[in-house]
Amino acid sequence: MTTAGAWTGRLLGGRYEVRDVIGRGGMADVYLGMDARLGRQVAIKVLKSALSSDATFRNRFRLEAMAASKMSHPSIVRVFDAGDEENGPEEETLPGSTTPYIVMELVAGHLLSDLMRRGRLEERHVLKVADGVLTALEVSHRAGIVHRDIKPANIMVTDEGTVKVMDFGIARAVSDATASLEQTASILGTALYLSPEQARGAEPDTRTDLYSLGVVMYELLAGRPPFNADSPVAIAYQHISAPVPPLSEANPNVSAGVALVVETALQKELDNRFPTAEAFRQALEDIAQGRSPRLPKPGARSYVEPVVTGSVPVATVEPEYRTRVEGFEIFEARGIPQQNVPNLAIAMGSVLAVLLVIGIVLWVFTLNPATTATNAAPQLPDLTNQSEEVAVQTVTSLELRPLVEYEASSTVPEGLVLKTVPGPGIRIGRGEPIRIIVSGGLASFQLPDIRNLDVDEARTLLEQRGLVVEKVVDTYSPSLAEGLVMATSPEPGAAMRPGDKVSITISNGLVLIPDVVGLTVGEANPFLTGPSMQLSVRLEIATDCEGQVVKSQSLPAGDHPQRSEITLVYCGGAGAPAPEG
């Protein structure tokens, strides 16, 4: 259900029509919007006044939004644009401040936080959610962006079952602009998913996001978060020093491998967690394939190699480029007594499994090494100039894992493959990632600020950048000389590509003088001398009438040159003093 909000009916950046509110949070309200230029629906996140009044936050917010807009991946909610809006609603805008906003991809689906209200999720669905989030984090971490606020409210499951992560970089803008943990938690909405280093006020890194995902997985499986308390500070203290309650206490049906992975993600020390999102994701794939997960050694960056175990009761996580979460099965959260894992049995099973693997490997390589090498390592074909869809299907059919990235190109049409990493002809182990670099078309750039330039000079500058001057309109200006640029639509700084259209507003060198006859001198003066007119006003007294009203004006109402002189004859009567104003 949608409702009107304070910004409903406004036009942001001369381009985005704001419609009804579709979501609210501690940091912002989210509106349904329409991109008037491209004719598509968007989501517009408008920041609350408490944040928009802070110049430090606005600057950081703008930088983070620009960085996030460069990421394009099916697992990430796209950021299309960001800006600052002046003259917002009085109830939402503090005097003298502007309001930041972000324009995002409109996603049809449900927040993970809404799905969780029904209870805990089945393990196989939790693995799929985690796989989608980790895919998004692989992309963002390669781009140098740490999310800092991985939580169910920032994870969406679309109507088609695709997992998408949103709000990359926004948490950094919040934490940089707030002075305390309480303020940060209040704005972001919760301290439940903060990492120990965030709780201590230390600088987060990519492993911070992996800890927060561990908290999300714990809550999805257990039906409750690992830590909870009455205040953000109390929760933060638990993240720093309290041991994580064993997942098996809350849900004895969780497999031992998944419990180990979650326990690793929730390590207090950064070096004891998974070092990368890819390593975390690989551990989950190990479990899905019936292997013990590869886990980092405590205090090191190396791994314990996997061994094949017996049958593990978990569902396979399909190696699709879009993680799908279909047919959610929800269970009610409830307290469950602790059940210890039979460690000795697991250890003995692992030893037997190792011996079995060694025997199988020796047998296979002795009898038919060539066939084994071929089967285990598919050869990547040349995918250059193929469509993104075809490339992804090809890589997936080879049991490899496609990671789609986008790169600007002036030679390859948008949507076609530029290259793959590794390249064609190379044999790659099944399940390994393949980077598919897809052309994003011509590179975008910021619209230059052409204000105060002569219109011909401005037109040349825009056309040199491949932009099309759609129209030039003139209007009144009290001070800017005729033919100089007053404004553009879109505004300076907007993201543009060659072929985009720009409208220019220039000064006609005139002012529109109103008819002030019948007004008092005090009433007439602001219409003639204010910032929108800047005329030179001369007063003369008429002694044949009284009341200090304007009897006549030397310049008739209409267009006149800037800074013209106008004489007002006002009624003063004999011996009347000069009027005020």
C-alpha cells in the first residue's frame, strides 16, 4: 500500500517525478518515482532532515553514491543517480540546507526482513540467500567498496527469486558523520548486525561484511539473532566479548558443516574469519557438494583442504549466475535444547573418507589420466561479441561460475562480451569463477557547468562531448548579460552519455517591469529594487493628491533593459515628507 509523502508531486533534478511513499526507515524515506527522460519507474531514496543538514554527511554521501553507481550486477540493486535538492518541504528541510537523494533500480519483491518475520528458514534456502549476498560482495569488494551494513533490511528477494543487495556505501557516510555508536545505530536502524570492529570504532574492511552476513545466517537458521539486549551499547559489548551461542542449541537440525561456517564467519578476530567473500562462498559450495568446508586456520590466511565425507543432508546450491530463492519454507522459531555433535564419529568418518579419496584418485589417474583431466577441467570457448545471456548460459553449462562485470567501450555495442578472464582455450576446474566483461556502451561523464558562458561557446563545448542541444530558451535576468547561460537541464554534474540531450536557458538581457500604479511607495519598492529587478528608482512628489500612492511611472509595464532607471510620481500633498522605503 502506498501513501503520499512530503516530497510527493515534486520534480528532483529536473528529471525525477516523485510519487507515493513505498518505504520508510531511520535514515530515509523511499518513494516511487518516474524518470521523465527515460520513461521508466525508479525508487527514490530521500534522506531525513537530521542528516541532510550536515555538510560532512552530504559530501560523503555523494561520493559513496557515485562509487556505488559504478557497480552493475544482477545481485546488486543499481544506483542510477544522486543529487541534492534545494527548497524542499518545510517539514522535511532545515533552513539553509539541501536534501540529498538517490535514484535506484525499482525492484519488485520482498525484503528479507519481511520474510523473516514468519520464522526461521529451511537450511537450503539460507544457503541460497547467502550465495546471492556473497556474489554481490565479491563484486563490491573487487571495486573497493565495503558495504558496512549487511542486514535483512538491505537484502531483497525479487518476485522471480533473485537475491539482491542494496545501499552499498551508505553506512560509511552515516558512520563518518555521526559521533557515537548510539547515533549510528539509530540512523542505520539496528546494532544487531554490527561487527566487533565496528562496535569498537575501528576501521572496517571486507571481512566486516562477512561477519554481518554470519549474523544474518545465524538468525535465518535459529529464528533469532546471536546477540540481543535493551540498548545498542549492550549489543555492541556482546559482539566484542560475548561468546556466540552454539547454533545447535537453537536449531539441532542445522548440519555440522553449516554450523562450522557460521561459527567461522562470527569470529571476533578479523584474521580468524574467511578472508574473502569468495572463500566464504566456496565453503558453502563444499557443503552443498558433500564435502567438509574449507576453513581458514586461526590467525592465518591459509585453508584446511576439503575432504570428501559421507552423505550430508543438505540441498545442492546450483551454480547459477542469479541465485534464486523459490518455494520458501518457514518454520516457527522456538527454544530447542542443546544437542552435541558427535565429534569422534565425524573425525573417524573424515579419516575413512580421506583414505577412500586417495584410493579413488590413484585408481583413476593410473588407469585413465587423460580422460580424468578432460572431464575435470572444461575448456573455455571464445565468447567475444556474444550476448551477455549466451555467455552466461555457456559458462554455466560448463559447470563454471559466471561473474558478470560491465566496462565502458566505444567499439563494442552495449550488452556484448568484451572478453573473459581467464581467456579462451584455457582449461579451468569445475566450479571456478569466470569473469565475463560485458560492454556497458560509451562511458558516462558529468555534465560540465556552462553557466555564465556565451551560448555559442556553451553549445560548442557540449557538442564536442557528443551531447545534443535540444533547445535554447531565453528568460529575464536582472544582471546576466544577454546571451549568457543561466541554467541547464539536466543540472551540471548529471551523468551523461554521448547522444544525450541538454536544454539551455540563457539571459535575454531584459527585466519585466510590473505596473505599480495604485500601490504605496513602500509596497512598490520591493518589486523594482529586489534581487530579481535591480532597477534604479527615482521618486517625485505630486502635490495635488495625498496618501503616498504611486500616481504614475516613467516606464510602462513590460520588457526593459537591465538596470534601467524608473521615476515614480507619488501622491504627497503640499509639504508632505518623503516616504519611507
